[in-house]
Amino acid sequence: MNKFFTWIVVLLFASTTAIAQNESMDTVSYSIGVLVAQNLKQQGFENLNSDKVAKAINDVLNDKPLDISADECGMNVDKYMKAQSARQYETAIAEGAKFLEENGKRAEVVTLPSGLQYEVMTAGTGPKPSATDKVTTHYHGTLIDGTVFDSSVTRGQPASFPVNGVIMGWQEALQLMPQGSKWKLFVPYNLAYGERGAGAAIKPYSTLVFEVELLEIN
């Protein structure tokens, strides 16, 4: 094989390889676009401006100045997702609000500025725990429709935990409860598990009801 023919073969091979690589990256690029778009639709982003999405991707990949900072982008998406979630659970939010409004009309129920409500079932006479104390309690937790989601009473085993290690509604109530007390708590979603919920039983934006007996401050 003479040098000229060898040179032609090398050029042809190089050109073929470059074309194959370009075709491969085109395929990968399109595939990434499909997967990203499918994921976005599943997350509820169906009305996005695709031109803006493409521009943002191009700006990042080519190290161009961003129209919006990455930190602000994160906050914008988080805000949107929370709003979408709230719309999805509007019924649960409305039912919880209505329940608390009606419940708060009962003479035996105290409504605190935070929105937490409680009813004294047994008045204790002992000391009150602080946020940094550990306590032992018996409790029985239900949804507003009466569905039980957790109960140390049913298990027959009290639970011990730091006061500042539980949901905000409990933290507030425990620090007001003298040892030996048993209270019924009515906890709005923002003082419970919020927009995330907890497990299969406690859906996002759930208002919760607990009977809590403060047995001991450890």
C-alpha cells in the first residue's frame, strides 16, 4: 500500500469516526432531553417555556452568565413545588381548617396564638419540662376522621424522647404541661408534618389529634 493510499484510508477512518461520535452524541443529547422532559412532567412541570429551559441549559453548559442565580433558581422551584402541592391537597387543608374552627368553639378547648389547640383531660401538678429535657409519655394519635396512625397505649409501651425532638405542636404543648397531665392536642398541619406528611397514614397537610399523658421528666 503506497503512502498516498494509506493517507486516504486514515482520513476516511477519521471522518467516519467523527461522524459516528457526532451521531452518538446527538442520540445521547436527545435521549437526555426526553428523560428530563418526562421527569419534569411527572413532577407537575407541564406548562414550562421550553425555549427558556433550552436557554438555561445552554447558558450553564457554555459557562454564560445566568439570568437568575442558581440559588434563586432553587428557591423559585421550591416555592412553585410547594404551591403545586398545596393546590393538590386543598381539600385536606380546608377540612383541617374547618375542623379546628369548629373545635375551637368548644368551651373546654384552648387555642394558642400558634394555632395549636388543647383540652385538659387530667390536670397534673408536677414540674413542666423545658425544650432540652427528655420526657416519657403515653400517647394515642389519630387523623381528624378518627383513623389511628400511632399509639403507645395500644402497644402498651410508653415512649421516651427529647422535647425538642418531636413535631412543633408537641414541643409547644409539652412545655406547658405539668408532669402527670393528660391533654388532648389538636395540631394544625404546619405544627405537625406539614406539606411532606409522614409515612402512608399521615398525608401532606394533615391536621392531627393526640391524647398525650406526660408520665415523667427524665
